Amino acid sequence: MASGAVDAAAEGVAALGISAGGGDDECAKPSSPLRRNLRLLSDDQVELAKMLLSEGQGHLFEHWPELGVDDDKKRSFLDQVRRLHSSYPGGLASYIQNAKKLLADSKAGQNPYDGFTPSVPSGEVLTFGDDNFLSLEAAGVKEAHNAVFVLVAGGLGERLGYKGIKVALPRETTTGKCFLQHYIESILALQEASCKLEGECHTKIPFVIMTSDDTNALTIKLLESNSYFGMEPSQVKILKQEKVACLADNDARLALDPNDKYKIQTKPHGHGDVHSLLYSSGLLEQWKSTGRKWVLFFQDTNGLLFNAIPSALGVSATKGYNVNSLAVPRKAKEAIGGITKLTHVDGRTMVINVEYNQLDPLLRTTGHPDGDANSETGYSPYPGNINQLILELGPYIEELKKTRGAISEFVNPKYTDSTKTAFKSSTRLECMMQDYPKTLPPTAKVGFTVMDTWLAYAPVKNNPEDAAKVPKGNPFHSATSGEMAIYRANSLILRKAGAQISDPVISTFNGQEVEVWPRITWSPRWGLTFKDVKQKVHGNSSSVSQRSVLVINGQNIIIDGLSLDGALIVNSVDEAEVKVTGHVENKGWTIRHVDHKDTSEKEETRIRGFKFEKVEQLEVNYTEPGKHYLSS
């Protein structure tokens, strides 16, 4: 480093008292480790060192040896500090200051809802298949070409018993299509349907995926090796979230990695980072300039979500909601957060998700002696939040200009004992995507849309062992229940459209008792909305037996008088119109139980507890334009 730079470094560090004979602090001694290494520091690194020391982080340098030893590791350490500093709204000093306050509140047992009174917010409760539902679906499809989709996909499937990225898991194993393929095909189907309503339009719906260090490379590989599942690569933007520094104690001293003293230990910050990433990316203003109106946020493994998207977007458009949270009916005390209006004694109001373990005590302390109780409907009046949001773009941009995308944080340290003086292991600040409304002004129009759970919500997040321990009557939220929920939803949709679908049988897989419906699945372009399905299921003479498999791959396939008892797969090109009728019977597919500990099976099979044995099937492919008939 040039002598001028050394002088600048010395002057900068001296500003903190790091000078010969300066002060009582260890870092102020002439022989302090940091001072001995001044020649390594660039001007920017001096500023970072000043910041760290001013925030009580001198311990990070205590182990530094003299100049010439581990110099590359020291530089690498400061490079990491720079990344942590630049990736957090307000910088690393803000992170440490926020941590000190939240850790002090946690130690004192501070209730984040002190002064707030809960009440039931206003929103829309939809009934699948009625005229209002059909009308809202149509409105949502019309708006879709003005929308943007944002998938938060920063997690691996380790909690599920699966080592890969969660979006690569099969949504269902009848076709084997993974979650990401289903999401992309659904967005493309919306894009096509919306453009048809607008006449000739060439709008491409943007799709953003938030990844993490754990998932970024694997997500890109999944997209590229599958030609983006039919989406144009230019439509897809990847935003990678960074981790945040871990905290070693109540003084918010940053924790060093136990295996590397030149590295700060880091952990994920939570999916709330998506807002700051979107703000800093510049995408929001780009979208606004091209006429976008809505941003739809969703998580990685809810295979039913797109059943709910058209009608929920229709609610946002017709009601003018700035924020619309998708929700499902919720039983009192069910382990899912409740969407709640909170009014503070100072007059502030907000409509946010309150976690289930906080909602009951909050209600009891504010004049509701029964706490979180079911109403006469048999459900809690506070609908269950499923972490899928629709935000109006204009107000969203204005809010993020104020906050830079920073989301209200929380900390959850695990203390060694009741004195709350030490942690069992390091902790960190976290934030959640759905806490965005906490900073909104009272004038913001915040609502929700409730849909039946069977239609809209079947997340895959628990491994087989944890799912088997779920109390009877509560949802398993496993790969087993998630797949079976898809078949149930599709069966019930076809029933509502007029088809005769046999009742399910009860089976147990990996210790989970589930309903097994006919294995019915279709491509999004065939049945994007309920209106689409109704138009393609003619009359009420079609029937599907419980043991059957029905796969529909094609846009113009009509079911008219089909009697299916076995396995039928119909594939067709867009230019073909296929009428499926008559009796189809074969030995079909059988379901074989698989033990989740059976390492001879793939992980994605083991976590389900079953696999299909394809004994016999009828598969027909229509590759030529024109009208075709499939009959017995």
C-alpha cells in the first residue's frame, strides 16, 4: 500500500482512538492487533473497521497475528464484512443496532403487541364454483397480463428428508412434473389466456425467483437443463439473497465461525428479504414503466396455489386492494397464523399476520376471555394466512422508497436458562415476507381472500417422521398429503363440473392416514379456471373409478361420456381437438407402499411413502391438427 494510503489508514483508525498510548481499550494500545495490520487496510476497509469498533465489535480483531501472517485471510474477512454491510438496508451498523434493541426486548420479555387490540379485518370469502367465483376468475385472468410473479425459493428440502432444492421435487408423481415446472406452465397459461382477452397482445409476464447461496446454482441448472420449461429466459430474473451475521450474545457481538476465526458466522435472514432485493434491483420501476399493476408473491411448495390465483387477482382488481393476503378457513388454535386487524392505543392500525401462539393470549388480554375460539361457522373469525400476497405495484413502490425494502424484524434466541444471559447457540435477526403491511399508513387498503383449503393450500414442508406425529385431525403438510391433496382437488373440481368421480379410500403411508382419490391431473392450459373445466367436461355422464389414473395433456381435450376404470393418458397438440368418450378399462396402476427408511428408493419417493406400479395403461398421442375421437 502507498505511504499516503497508510497515513490515511492511520488517521482513520486513530479517529477511533487506535493510536500510540491512546485510551484504555484494548484496541487503543499501540500493539493492538488491528493497528499492527494497518497496511492491509484500504480506505474503505478503514471505514468498515471504524464502524465495527464503534459498534462494540473489537473482539473480531483480537486474534489477528502480526502483519505478514494470514494476510489473505484478513483481507477475506473484510471482504465478507463489506458484503454483509452492503446487503443489509442501512448497513451493518443498523443491523447491530436493531439487534441490540430486539435482544434487549427479548430478554425483558417485551410483548410486541403491547397496546394493540385485535379485531377481525375486512376481506372476501369465496365459494368455489358459484357465479361470484366465476366472475372473479374472469376478472383475474383479464388482469394477469399486468401482473408479475415472485417466487421465494431460498430453501433446501432437508426438513423434508430431501437433499435437493424444494422446487425440483415432483409436485405429483403421476406425471413427475416438479413444482417449478408447474408454476411456469401456470404462468404461461395465464399469459396466453389474458392476451386472448385483450386481442392481439405480446405481453410476457415477468417471473422473479429469489434464491439463496444454498439454492442459486441448482435453480439455474434446473431451469437451463429444461429450457426454462417453455418460458423465454428473458422473462426470468434470479435475485439471490445474502445471509446475515450471527449474534453471539445479548450485546449483539457478532459471532465468529467456530471453524474459521477469519469468518463471521452467518444464517438466513428469512424470505422478507425479497422486498429489499426487489427495491435495489431496479425491477419495480421497470415494471411500472411497462404498465404492470400487480406483484404476486408465493412460496415454493404449495401445489394447489394456482387454483386460487385467478380469483384472488380478480378480488384485488375489483376491490382495489393495495395488499391482498390469500387465506384459508382456520380452526381456532390451529398451527397457522391468523390475519388480524390491530389497533393501537395511539390510533395506529395495521392488518397483519399474527402467529397462532401469539393470537390466543393477545385475545385473552384484550377482552376476549375465550381467546382464539371458533365462531358459529365452526371456524375462527381470523382466517389462516398461507403466505401468498398480491400487492398493487404503485403503492408498493412508494412504500419501498420510504423503507428501502426493510421489513420489521424479530429475534428468537434459545437461552441456556431462565436468566436469559447466554445463548445455547448463536442467533440472528429474521424477517418475513408477509410482515410488509406493518409499516403501511392507515389509508392503505389491506384485505384478504379466503378460499377452501382443499382448493388452495397443501404445502409440503414436513418430513415423514414429523408428519406422523401430527395430532389426529391436523394437516400433515408432507409430500404424502401434498400429492394426495392435488388428486382430491382435481376430483372435486371435476365433480363440480358434472363428472361422476368415485369416493376415495383411506390408506396409510409413512404413518399418515390420507384419502386416496383417483389420480387425476391435467396441464394448466387445459384447466386454468373452473370455467375452462366446465367447458371441457360435457354433461354429467362421464365417470372415473377410484382406482383410476387420468392424465390430460393438451388444450382442446373434451371429456364427453367417458367411463374410465384403469389408466388413461391423453396427449395432444394445440391444433388438435380431441373428444374422449366411451368405456376405457385396463389393469391400470397399482400403489405400492414404500418405507421412508428404504434407501434403495429415491428420496423423493421415500418421503411420500408410495410409488406407482404401471401395470397397464392406455396412452394416446394426437400430433396432427383436426378433430379426433377416442372411444372404446
